[in-house]
Amino acid sequence: MNRYQPSMPRAAIGLFATAMTAFSIALAVVVPANMDVSAQQERLLALSSGATAQAAQIVNGDAASHAKRQG
């Protein structure tokens, strides 16, 4: 009886699968974790402080000047 002989050895396929797994984990977990978060935090802080100032004007009764700025 003839046995099936795969063209690539199983060890090579396993090694390739391990390498692809490591690459996928690095791409999905490690790279985003190493991105520059401080620049994003500064931008969000600037946006939130502007929104807070507008909300304070509305609450304090300065809605007319708020309406003028909104157009």
C-alpha cells in the first residue's frame, strides 16, 4: 500500500504557523501599545477644556453669546 507523502515536512509547517502567530500578536497587541499616547491625550484635553468652557457659559446664563458663536 502506498502511503501519502506530503510535499512539505510537518516541522516546517509548524514553524511557519508559529512565526505567523507571533507576527499576528505583535501586530495586534504590541504595536498599538507602543504608539504615542501622550499626543492623543493632549489633543483630547484641549478638546474637552473647550467644551467645558462652552458648557459653563451656557449654565451661567450666557446663552446669547453662545448662540452668536454657534451661528
